[in-house]
Amino acid sequence: MERLPEHHQLLMHSNQGWHYQMKKYRRVLESRGIVQSMSRKGNCYDNAVMENFFGIMKSEFLYMKEFESKEHFKIALEKYINYYNTKRIKAKLKMSPVQYRIHFT
């Protein structure tokens, strides 16, 4: 949190794990202006987009590679996210997410 820019707009996705239930953790996020993205129990639609992304990222990236270090993982993850957003064609959209946003704005 110390590295966050002063005026950031961070949305943190989480499921209903331990951090969902910890009041102190939620208060710290709130005090730093971080919005939590969580579903209510039994309602998966709030986070469906992120859950879908995490599933794809795990199968296409995480489970397919071995990482030498945390730094290597961070660099590879940034490259994957860039690929996912700019080059990977989503079958439903017939274009990448960035192409879709540009096309319809």
C-alpha cells in the first residue's frame, strides 16, 4: 500500500475468503480508498468477469509455466495481461478487449 500513488482508483477483487470476513482488513482498504469487489453469498454475478479472467489466466498462463523468482513471475504476468488485453481474441467478441473498447467508444 505504501507504493500506491496518492490519487489512485484501485478496485480489489476477492472472494468470500478470510479477507472478506476480517473487519480490520476491510477498514484498512477503505481508509486507503480501495474499493472491494465481492459477491454476496450465493450471488456470483458481481464478480463473474473477474472469476472468468482468473480461470483463463490460470489455464493459459499460471499452470503452463515455471517461474524462477517473484520478479520473473511479475514480469511474465504483466506480459500476459498485455497480451490478454491487446492481442488475444475473445471468441464472443471476435476481437481483443482493447479492440472492442476502441470499436464501440
